[in-house]
Amino acid sequence: MLIGVLKEIMKDERRVSATPETVALMVKDGLTVWVESSAGEGSFYTDEQYVEAGAKMVSDPAEIFAKAEVILKVKEPQFNTAHNFHEADALRDGQYLITFLHPASPANHDMIRKLAARGVIGLTLDGIPRITRAQKMDALTSMSTCAGYKGTLMAVDLLPKFAPQVFCPVGMIKPINVLVIGVGVAGLQALATAKRLGAVVSAADIRPEAEEQAVSLGGKLVKTGVPEEVAVGEGGYALGLSESWLEKEREALRESIVGSDIVVLCALIPNRKAPILVTEDMIKQMKPGSVVVDISIDQGGNCDLVEAGKTVVKHGVTIIGIKNIPGLIPNSSTWLFSKNMYQLLKYLVKDGKMELDRSDEVVEGILTTFGGEVVHAGALEAMK
């Protein structure tokens, strides 16, 4: 079976879906691997290393699209300006695409429908269930760790203040206040990073277990007022809230949001559009120079003023909507991502061929387009 590894084309995306190490593992498993030339350069892997691992280097991505049975990518299909075609148009009937598709995000709906219409079998990495046997495949957790760390550093970098308390002959500068909303993997990493930088940290989450973890890392708890029976679903994941509960949560968070120098947004509902928790009215009340970093942007974002892929200033507040934050630490994030990808591929390949057991929990979670239709539950709900 031929596996195609493409060079990522999203702006500033430097990750790659396979390293020489994981290519060698695929070859050892009996798979043939073609890698687009210079695909690993952004993550500091050379073409020579891929060749030594057993890959064939291919300069034209169209050739990989035309021949590979399985395409591995980091980000969803994009328009390739260098070769003047959209990656979604290059995919074909019966071909497998494994990547982060983020199918519930409204910005990706047309692309998801196109994949279905073309007969592509789309598998989205953000659908990997957080169960014990799937931990090694869980790229979302790995990338969330990277995003929480780097996103916090980005916010601090754009803030016009010292982060820690600073003493000098003319007086004392107080430490900044950082609020993290949604303290799953990304949020906990953001909280820990901000605290290491000397900030006063607060955290909010609708799940009691997440609140406990935030407190254990030194975060001051901001209560949302959402009862556990409304907030927590199967497996301890956050549930989607009704608009009335969302409004109550927003009001409970308002004072803390307005009083923070940095707000890190990481609140996600598995396979669903991210809830809006920071409104324009709140942004208007924040101190000029404050920063909001919306790590939930791939699923639509938690701030209603965020612009996907951009950093903008609204009402004196900098709002970061960069979609590929893990790509800004490409060596570490690629190392993690490629191992997750290999483990998933190994799980799905039987006797040298892809086999999808639709009764399997992992397959059910990741399968997005199949048989000419969109089958992903979160995408279908968001598309209504």
C-alpha cells in the first residue's frame, strides 16, 4: 500500500505528518512511502534522512495525490498556490485522507462537503476518543500540549508589560493576571506556563475534575455556576450547553475576563463547534493592551471577535486567532504528531490494507466522510 506524505502549505505551518523515524517504521511494516520533497525542512528533517529511512522523494505533490492510497497531512486541505490547485480537488474516490479536518468548524463545511462529493474517505484526528487504548494515537492531546505552551508565550510576547512582579529603584511593577478558560490539556499547559513566567493565574471550567486539576497547579478558581449534571458527559468530557446556561456562564466569567491582562481560551466540546464565551461587550471593557489568545479557533473559537488565522486588534485588545500554534514549535510538535499518526495507521492497517470497522469506537470517532456522504455527527449537527 502506498502512503503519501505531503508538505504542509498553510501559512507558517512547519510541521510534517511523518518523520524519518516513523517512515522507517512504516517501511518495516511493509508499506511504501512517498514523501514530497522538502516536506520535513520546516521541522529540521532533510530529504536525505527520509531516503535513508526508505522513502521515495517526489517533487510534484500532484503525483502523490494521483498514486497514493492513503494521504497523511497535518492540516485540512488548502489551496496550493505554488502548484495552482486545491488539495481537496486533487483527492479521489476511495482515497483515504488522515489529518486534522475539524469538521464541526463552520469554516471547513464546504471543504468537508467537497470531500464527501468526491468519494474521499476522510478521517479526522480530532475525533480520536480519549480512551486508554487510543492514547498513543491521540494527536489532539499532543497538539493541545504544544498549543497551550506556545499560545501563552505568544500572548505574553504581545503584552506591553512585564509578566512577573518586577522591583526597581522607582517602585514595583505588579505581576500580570492571566485567566485560562477551559482547563483540559491545553488549558493546564497554559496555566502552568503562565505561572512559571510569574503571572497571577486564574482558571475556569464547567467540569469539577478539571477545576481540581487547575487548583493543583496553583490556579485560583473562577466558578462558572454551571451544575455538574448539565456540564459533564460520558468519559468526563464537557457537554454542549444550552444558550441560557451559556449566558449564565458568560456573566459568571465577565468580571474575571474584564480584569485580566491575558485571557487564554481553550474551551472545547468534543466534535462540536466551540462555545462563545468572550463577547465584544467584554472586549470593550478590557484594559487597552490586553491580549486574548483563542486556542479553540480550529473549532470556531471562544471569542466572537476572533478572526481565524489572524492576529487583530479590536477595541484596543489584541486577539490571536492563529490556527496552527503547534506549528510554531515544529520540531517538538512534529515528533509527537508523527508518532500519533503512525500508531493510528498501524491500528487501521490489516495485512497491508486499510480496514475500517465502523463498530469500533476509534473508527466511529474519526470517520468524517464515507460513501459519498458526511457521516461525522458533530459536523452534521453544526451544518444544520
